[in-house]
Amino acid sequence: MVLESKVAFITGGASGLGAGIAKKFIQEGARVIICDVDAETGTKTAQQIEGNIHFYKMDISDEEQVKKTVESVVNEFSKIDILINNAGITNDKLLLRMTKQDWESVIAINLTGTFLVTKAIMRDMIKQRYGRIVNIASVVGLIGNPGQANYAASKAGIIGFTKSCAKELAGRNITVNAIAPGFIETKMTEVLSDEVKQYYLKLIPMGKFGLPEDVANLVLFLASDQSSYITGQVICLDGGMVM
Ligand code: NAD
């Protein structure tokens, strides 16, 4: 079990990729804290996964909530070794129709939220001279996508943020990496029409969509001591879509 005695904090852990990562971490011996704005699903997910997993209701874009939650988690579990910045939303519209509110809602959660949670947790990681941070970006942050200017900007921002954090924290034995998933089967992608799904499928050399478990396997590696000399990287997990 590669995460024995580790405490992991996963944002957006109620569903999709976050829940898949939580399940994998529990199997590998970690104590897991999942936080999410969706308390009902978060509580159910924690019950279903079973084991040393705890749900906290938290909106990553609310600085006060983030500070209070991190404080109570550190009081309760005495440390946080691993942070997975996974919570994220989409609010797709072509640029001509995109309002300032559409833009800001996505940046506030995906980018500013990632900043707020990282800032709240890194102080303790610095003190203990150990940390693993994995940020969930997207291939869209690398190549762009029509209708997703706000989302693409937030994910490209996460990539720049990842590299800056990696440089600032490398000397403290804290690694910071990003994963750029392509098309993974979750709640976020199931709302897309069959036509859009077929369009993406044609762009994927492996000819199939990814599963939350594929993402969880890579997150596990980057969160473990097996990746201790890797920092500041962005790894695409996309069936060959971007190469
Ligand atoms: P999802 O919608 O299933 O899960 C996202 C979770 O984040 C939800 O449980 C939601 O309630 C939570 N959340 C939303 N806003 C929040 C907030 N302000 N504070 C706390 N929690 C919040 O989607 P998913 O596909 O599992 O996405 C997870 C991450 O992976 C996102 O950052 C997404 O952008 C990224 N991603 C997904 C795909 C994909 O194909 N599914 C591809 C690339 C990147």
C-alpha cells in the first residue's frame, strides 16, 4: 500500500474523478478527506467508498470556508500530506455570447479556488517539509476549445500556477504537478450530445474515452513517493489526443 500513513485532501470529491481518486487512495492505505459543495452526494460517496474517508462541505472559491475547513482537518488529522485540486466546473458559451459573469464564475472556482486551497494547505506542508500536490487541469488548457474560452483560460492558468508553485516549493520537498485529462466519462461529459461525443472520439487515436480509474492511477503515482523526483510537469491523459 503506497499511501500508508498519508493524509490526503481531495477537492470536488463527491463525484466523477474526485470520487475515483478517493476510492483508489483508500485502497492504498491513505486517510482521505473529500470536500465538495454538494453535501448530499459527498456524504453518500464517503459512505459507499467506506474506510477512513471523511466528507467536509466546502466551496473552494470561498476563502473563509477554505481556511476554516483546512484548520479543522489539520486539527483532526494533525497533517495533510497530499492535496488533489480536482474541483472544477464548465459554463460553455461561444465568446460572442459569453458574459462577464459566465467568465468570472469559471475562473473563480477553477483557478482562484485552486489558489485558495493550495495557499491554505501549503503552510503546513512547508513546516513538515513534505507534500504532494496534484492539480487537475485539462487538455483544453493546452490546445483551447471553441465555446470554452473561460474554461480553457482557467485550465491554462492552473498549468502556469502549477509550474510557479513547483519552483517555489521544490526546496521544501513538496512536488507540484498537473494532469491534463482529455475526454473522461463523468457527469461533466455525460451531458454532451452524441454528436459532440462522436466528434471527440474521432480525435482520439485510441478510439475510446477514458475512465475515472485511468486518472486515479496517474494521480496515485504523482501523489506517492514513487514520483519523488518529478515536479512542475503537465501530463496528458487522453488516449493520444494531444501529442
Ligand atoms: P464532476 O462534475 O463529476 O465533478 C466535479 C465535482 O466538483 C462535483 O462533485 C462538484 O460538486 C464539485 N464542485 C464544483 N464546484 C465546486 C466548488 N466551488 N467547491 C467544491 N467543489 C465543487 O466532473 P469531473 O469530470 O469529475 O471533473 C473533475 C475535474 O476534472 C474538473 O476540474 C474538470 O475540469 C477536470 N476534467 C474533467 C474532464 C472530463 O472529461 N471529465 C476532462 C478534463 C478535465
